[in-house]
Amino acid sequence: MTPAVVLVPGAFTGAWMWADVAAGLRRRGIAASAIDLPSIGPDAGDAGFAADVRAVRRALDRLEPPVLLCGHSYGGGVITESAAGPHPAVRRLVYVNAAVPDIGDSLVSLMTAAVARARLGERPDRGVVLRGDGLAHLDREYARRVLFNDCGPDRAEAALARLSPTNPSGSDRPLAHAAWRDLPATYLRGTEDRLVEAIAPAFIAHGPELVEFPVGHCPQWSRPELVVDLLADRALGMTTGPSAAERTRTGDPCSPNSSSSIRPSPAPTWTATATSPSRT
């Protein structure tokens, strides 16, 4: 079975930010689709985190294994809950400079704790402007400086012009599930990312693979070829065999909870590298 990759955007962006990555994966024979989250856009209305989780879950329900589910920034929280169970189609999670909550964490509490650990002394929602209609937008100059610091001027402007308001509702709701506890996971860290890493300590202790690239917060926009290389390699390495849940129940040595499960890369280390907080 041909592997599939599902790409989930961060807040304020959309499927458009994944366009080059999706095209690159398709050129390598990998089915790839990017999702527009219902909480993002001027017509988001009441749609928030829970609606985003349902949208991703519905997309997964239409696919056969093996699926690699990838989330960027805020989208990391979305994939953590939407692939829980784990979802029978999903074989690997990839987090791209993403939020990684644990059971009981909300995205708000996760970010607040990350800012406190980094001793930044800043509000976790710095750069986010709440509108009268309940939606939020990202300050343009803040986004230029923090999200697109590794982009050329024209590339940054192209992204800034497409940023959309987002409904932050549900970001304070604790997660009931954490898919990374049952699935192999890779974390792509940009060493030039200027946002604080909002990662649950338990995720680090669980032993994910850590990959570092010299990129900022949105490498799928600034260096899509690097992201394509990583996702293609991990997608082609997946199996169509039993799901993670089935392997765990039967004691299969390939289970993500077994002694042979994936380990962190030996060179990079899990230390806070970011300097500014925000929900993206």
C-alpha cells in the first residue's frame, strides 16, 4: 500500500503553507494532503480546537494505512488528540516546531509552563491580538520577525499576506488523549526558531526521534525541500502491518512502547532554544 501523509497547519495559516511540501511528496510517489482547519479563517465562527480535532479525524477515517500524520506549531496539539486511540490508519507522527501536549495539558497551560521554564517574563500570547468578534489575529510585524525570520523579503511577504484570523476557543481545554504515547514520533526542531518550545516533559521522556535543521518556525515555507526529505524518508519506512495498538496488545517488539522503539537522535539535545512565545 502506498503511504499517505496528512499535513496539519498551525494557527493563522492554512493548507497553503504546506503546498510545496505536498507537491514534493507527490513527486516521490507519496499521497499527500493538507487540511484547512475550521478554526482558521474569517468565517471560523464558533469553531475551535475541538472542531479542528474532528476535521483531522474525519480526514484520517477516509484513509487506509499506513498514514504519517504531521502537525506544525498549534497543529501539533491537534494531531496529538485526533490520532489518539491510536487511529488505525496512522503509523507515525511528525511534529514540526510544534506544541506537544500530554494528557491533562491544554495548549494554554502547556505554553504558560514553557514560558515559565524559559524565564522569558513575557505573556504566552504575545503578538496575538484578540478582536471584538472573538477571533484573534497575529500582529504583522511580530509574524515577520518571529515566524519568517529565515525567509527572504518576498517569500515572507507572500506568507504575511495570507495569514488569517483564528478562533482560539478550546485552547484552554485539557486533552483527554495523547497519541504519541502509542505511536512512533519524530520532532523536527528548527535551530533558528524564535518561538518557545511548548513540549510536555513526558513526551521527551518517552523517547521520540529528534531531528534538527537550521531553519526558523515555518520550514515548510522557508525550506520545503528539507521537510520533504524528512517526511518522505519516514513515510517510506512505515509498515502496512498491524496498528500500534495491535502491536502493543500482542507484545510485538516493534511496538513504540517496547525496548526497540525509536530513540532520540544522539547529537541534538532537548533544551529550550526559543526566545519568544505565541500560539501559532
